[in-house]
Amino acid sequence: MRILMLGWEFPPFIAGGLGVACYGLTRALDSRGHRITFVLPRPVNRSYPSHVRMLSPESVQPGSRIADVQPRLSLSRDAFHAPGVEEALRTDGFQNVTFRAVPAAFANPYEGGDPIGSTNWVRLSEGEMPVPAKDDESAKKMLASTAVSKPPIAGKASAALTGGGGGGYGNDLVADADRYARLVVALAKDEQYDVIHAHDWLTFPAAIALSRVTGKPLVVHLHSTEFDRAGNNVNQRVYDIERAGMQQADRIITVSQLTKSICVRRYAVPPQKVDVVYNGLEQEAVQPQPGTQIENEDKLVLFLGRITMQKGPEYFIAAAKRVLEKMDNVKFVLAGSGDMALRMIELAASMGIGHKVLFTGFLRGKDVDRVFAMADCYVMPSVSEPFGLAALEAIHHDVPVIVSKTSGVAEVLNHVLKVDFWDVDEMANKIIAVLRHPPLGQTLRQHGSMELRRLTWTGAGEKCEQVYQKAIDSQRAHAV
């Protein structure tokens, strides 16, 4: 099968679990003989499987017009530029990062992500979406038909689109998604493929436009929703894009039953249109050898993930306070970055446990392996977690795991301890139980590793194949 995938993260350019999931799923589909074209808004590492062909903005040479790439869709060069992209920005984990005006300039929609390379996601000033050249009426009508209404933003744009007002986005990521859509249509509308597979909301405008232009069936993949990222304080524009993608799709993939229920309840999606495909784990990685855990008189409890509202870091620190009231030889590590990092440092200090709580910043690669090797317990206290790949990685590294009940991974793992994210007393009790009672931790490790054997990307790839066929069959049925 020929698959066109749309995304904005792929190794080595990753800022979270989405990039890991895209790679794992793409590799699994590749190993099964499918041909994949992955459209990404930045250059990518081309040392990955041979069945995967990458298209990125570097395909458009400096100074060239998009019409030179695909003559039948002529767009103004202004469509790939916006005010503010050339100014230096300071974000978590960066000193001075300069963003230049390139097609689809964004890469990471989350505050505090630390992607590899010289560019990060773009914070643009609030402005109108770019429009096609005046003399290209067909392109203008096509894009207008797929556009999401853009309600005026009262007050400061940054308040509406950053921080607590919608999951911590850049000031105009919706316009970035629009530019990405134009790039995708220009680069891929004449490619040969059987189905379009779009990952998360930033790719949905592109997927809708391309599906309408080519008539190919569309599968959208929800790794998270706006309700996961922002709670009830959703960004209306992002919600509208997500809903449009779900409504236009032939099939929808969610990473858990939890996410499927959100799609049905919050986005009015028919449940029969949604397929749940759980994430997998890269099983080929070498397991840590017995005895590799660093010996120290202190026990180490680990939080690994973005330090944002969605991940519940404040509950982790509150539980740490309870644990330290009963056990002194424990340290708590928050590995990650995010818009709440400074606030969590201040919270730990105000509780008098600042010397017991360590912040590592964003980790990747071998550093992630090292911190897992040091950990005696991994805690994922997420307020809303569509899946939770880090929990699988912890088990893979032979670490006992405590997860929030409001996580997708809680649906598929039985040999972990589960807790309500808000119940910090119970969370503390479970942490103490793991640290004080080695047989409990040993049982969780042994049985947890056996559960991982059925959670593979190969299995996820097989299920995606079935979803693709459903999308193709559905489109054929509607065409009759």
C-alpha cells in the first residue's frame, strides 16, 4: 500500500512522544512492505528505512517559487512569510534562536520542547492568514473551502494562544498550519498514494485540502486533543481545526479508548468511525543489564515528560512532600522542560523540599537511558494522558511504574500501580510502598516486562493497515 503521512516530528527532530510514535509506526509499516511518503516541515535524518521517502521544505530551493515545484498551483511567495519570524526568540532551553522565513517554519507546538537543530517552532505575531495569489482563483477557492473560521481575538494575542489559554501555543500556529497546508498541496498533490494519514491537528488543514484535491481517502490520527492539552480552557480555533479534521476524515485513529471517548463526547464523532490503535514500544533496544542501577543510599523517584499542566507536575511535587515526611533518603527528579518548569522550582522551594527535588531539563537518547537506570520508581501523574509512552519505556528499563488512572496506558497495563492524579496522599503511599517493599517492585518489574511483549509497533502497524482498508472501502461505498 502507498501511504502519504503528514506530521511535524520525526527522529532526530523530536520534542516528545509524537515523534517517537511516528517513527515506530512508520518503521513497522515499512517492515511490512508498504511505501510511505512522510511530509515534514523541516529537514530530516535520511538514514531511516528505505521504504520511507521524505519531503520537506528543503525541496523548495532558496529563491524558487512554489509554482516552480508544482506549476498547476501558483501561490504568492508572501504565503510563506509572516511578520516576526526573523526576530530572535528566547524559549525554555534556548538562549538565542533565530527563526527565518521558510515554508512551514514551525516544528513543535509545545512550550519548552527542545528539538535538535537550529530551528524551533515559530512564535508569530497575530495577523491575517496568507492568501493565494490574486490571479489563482482555483487555488483560492480550494483553500477557502478548507479553511477554519478565524474568530477575532480580544485583548492580547499571546494571552489567547499561549500559557493557559489553549495549551501553550505560539502566537499564530494556525497560520503556520495554513502555510504547511499550501506546501503539502504543492509538493504532494501529484504523488502516487492510496491513502492519506495525518498526525494531530497541525496537519489536518493540509490533509483536508489534499484529500479534496486528489480524492484520496483520509485517516486522521489523534495522539492528543485540545482537551488533553488545555483542559476545558480550549483554544476555539484549534478545536475547530480538530473537529473539521475528524468530520472530514473517512476513518479516525485514537491512541486509547480514553481519547476515543473524548472524540465522541466533545467532537460529536460517531463511535463507529473511530478505531483504537495503542502505541507500541521499540523492542529491539537493549535491556539494561542486572546491576547497572547506580548504587546510592538515596532512592530516586522519576517524573519524565513535559513540565506542563497536562502532565500534572504539581501533583508529583505535592506527593514528594508527603513521601519526605515519612522517608528522608529519597530524591525526586523532574526530567523535561515546559512552561511550568520555573513555577515547579518555586513550588518545591516554598514547600521546603527544594534540596530534594532535581530538575534536569530536556533529556534525549543516552541521557534518558541513564536516568531510567538510576530510578527506583517512575511516576506519571498526568491530568490527561491520551496514551503515555514514557510508562512503557520505564517498564522496558526495569523500573516499577505508577500511572494516573486518566491515561490511555492504564487501559493496557495491569502490572502497574494506578492512582487518581489529584490524590497526592494515595500517590505518596504507593511510592513509599514501592520503595520500602522490594518484593512489590520486583513483581511489578517481572510481570510488567511480560505485558510489553504484546505492545509492539508491528501490532500497531497491522491495525493501521485494517483502518486504511476501511477508509478506502468507505470512500468507494460513498462513490457508488
